[in-house]
Amino acid sequence: MKLNIEHKTAYTYESLVKSSTQYLRLTPQDSVHQRIISWQLILPEDAICTTDTYGNVLHVLTMDKPHQLLEIEARGVVEIYDEVEMAPDPECILSPLIFLRLSPLTQPDGAIRDFARRYYRADAPLASLETLMGELLLKMPYQPGSTIVTDTAAKVFAAGTGVCQDHSHVFLACCRSLNIPARYVSGYLYTDNVEHVATHAWVEVWLDGSWHSFDITNNTRSLRQHLKLAVGVDYLDACPVRGMRLGGGGEDMLAMAAVQKVHPQ
């Protein structure tokens, strides 16, 4: 399947921003799951391209002159292959054990630990994690607008609703409480469901020497419609756009992402 992606983000500020720096994880990489046919970042200034700790392509965009508008656009065409069940990990050179590390967003509380232990079986790890995924979605139905990006796993689990980011954070907390390495994945999703946005998040779990994918929001391990962008310990490590600025007062952010299937000519 070939997918066409367009992702635009615009920041408008109340007053002039003196300077700003944006960290952009908006560039996917080739893997056994996907092939990048074309990809382009459209930015107001040249950005430094490097690789972050987790092997993600990172662009650092610095705006040193005053500005009141910042527009960032990513677009491209990617071919998604049929999912490989057990795939190597060419992107990340770190030990998977680094993804046992807890973060403020993925810190499990007693309720999360009890929930994870209730469904996990050491003699059937993959099957029991699939069960855990389904039970988590039942406990936390998808509800857009019910949370904000700074909400912790414990908070959203207690609230009982969330979006893909929240589902992923709680699942990460469950896995790490069971001493299973797991990492956050950001990317895009092609779907006909109008309730689900095109930007998406899911989890990869390290078992038997490979990473295994779990899309909790869609209760699936099949990633035939997913485009992977970046990985990290949590959302803050892998989010497509994150930055800082000096001045500007309040801001309005407008984001649009569209993923469309490319039909053969």
C-alpha cells in the first residue's frame, strides 16, 4: 500500500517572538515495514539534520530573527509493506533495557500494576499482552478531547478515557511494571474512521529478541496502515514537533495531518 502524507503545523503568537528553536521528528526512515519513496520538509529557515539518542531523524530549526508566525510542513509518499511479525531493529543502537526506564508520564501506580498483573502470564507473554491491550481499551474507551498532552498514565487510567497517546502511556506503564521493555512510537495512520486523527501513537514491546507492535487504540497488532516516524520512552521523546521560544506571549496552534491512499494509475 502506498500512502500520501501531508502534515502542516502553524503557530501564531500574540506578539513578536525574539527567537525560537523547534525539534522536529518529522522524517520517517526505511525499514522492513516501510519504504520512503519521497519526503520533504518545508521550513522557513534551513534546519540542522542529525540523529537523536533513539536513532530518530531529528531536524533542529532555529529562528533568530523576530517572528509572529511559524509554519512547518512535512509531505511525502511512503510504501507500507505487509507486516513482518518479528522484525530487527536497525534504527536504535541502544539496548532495549533502556526502555524499562520510567518517566513522569509513564509512572505506574498501584492500580496500573494490579491491572497489568491481572492479565499477564509469563508462560504466554504475547498472547497475554494482547489480552491486556483489549482489556485496556475496554477500560479506557477512545474519547477525543478528554485529556491533554501533560496528563500522566495514572491520571488517564483513573479517568477511564483517552486518546492514542494516553492508551500508549498506560500500556507502557503496564509493560515496564512487569519488567518488559517497551517504547512509545509516533507516526501516521491511514483509516476510514473520521473520529481518529491521522497522527497516531502506538507501542513496541521487546520480547524474544524482537520488537512487537501493539496499537491499543485500534486493538490490533497489525500495522499494515501505519507509518512510523519516531520512538522514545514516552510522547515527549517522540512527538513530531516540540520547541521553545523567547517572547511572543500567548499562542494559537493549528495542526492538520492527512493520510491518503495512493491508487495505481
